[in-house]
Amino acid sequence: MAGRWMEFGKYGAAGIPGWLAIARGLDELVTGVASPVTSKRGLNARLRYLTRSQAGYEAMARAGITATPRTIKNWVAGKQKPNNANRDKLDAAYWVLRRHNVVTDLKRRLNNNGAGTRVEIYPVDQTGVDEKRRRDISHRAINVRGAWDDMVDAWHKGPNDPSAAEMLDVIWDEVITDLGSDYDAYSYVTHIGFAA
């Protein structure tokens, strides 16, 4: 991570690491079933999605669902309902599989045939910083090209993988160097916006 924020927040600045803002932005691009898993419609949609492929069954197993194939078949048929713990695991498995299944599409959309994607960077919130310690940091916008495949791959590893966070941090540092000498002022941000 860039150097000027070695003691980030010491004087009252508020924000998050840029790499985390990118990961959250990618999370927002993953769409799926809007109905909650607690509703009949939401549960049924998740079950159909998960039982459509071997990858879905593998996602359920990784989520900790140990129900027999017969029980899962009864869930799909509506003859039996999963308990609350299994319902929550079904929801987790669904979103992990959705995340996995959108990787290729995200890369294509964000790379935009080599044109890249415009990224808007909102600097840290300095309202809690004494005026004499505030830095002159403004909203910036850059077009990111060539980094999306690596960013999406790191994001795909998931939020619980420390190597993913480290990789995203390195990539974010490379991206912000295009901002010139003031680049490390954007190591921490309040928000990063982009659409694909």
C-alpha cells in the first residue's frame, strides 16, 4: 500500500482501502434472485439454480450442507423444507456459485473490448480532521484498462482469502499510479464507483 497513510485515521480521516472499495463494487455487479431465501419463491429459485449442475451440488457441499440426495430432492419438490441452518447454507452456496458463474462475463464487460471501464474515486472523508491537518484531495476519475482480469480473479477468490486482499491491494496501487504524483492520496477512499 502506498505510503502517506501509514497511520490512517490518526487525525480523524474516514474511509476504506481502495482495494476493498473495488471488491465491494464488484460484489454489487453480481445480481441474482431478489426474493429472500426465507420466502418460498426465493428458496425455490436457489434450489433450482443449485441442483441444475454438478457445480451447484459442490457449492452446497462446500457450504456445509450434508443432506442426502433424497432430502434435497424433497426440498426441490416442496415435500420437505430445509431447517433454518440449511436454508442459510443454501443461500450462501447460491451466492458463491453466482459469483463463480459471473467471472467471465465481468471480465468481458469491464475490459470493454480493450477500452476499459471508467472508475470514479471518491477521496477519504476529512470532516473529522482538524482543518490545519486536512489535505487537498478531490474526486478523481480514470479509465482502467488491462487490470480487470487480475482484479476479477483476485476478487473471485473471496473475501476470506488473505492472498486475494493482498493481490487486490497491489493491483489498486498500480492503477492509482496513473493519477500522477498525488496517487497515494487515493490508497484509502470513501467509495469507488464504476459500472459495466
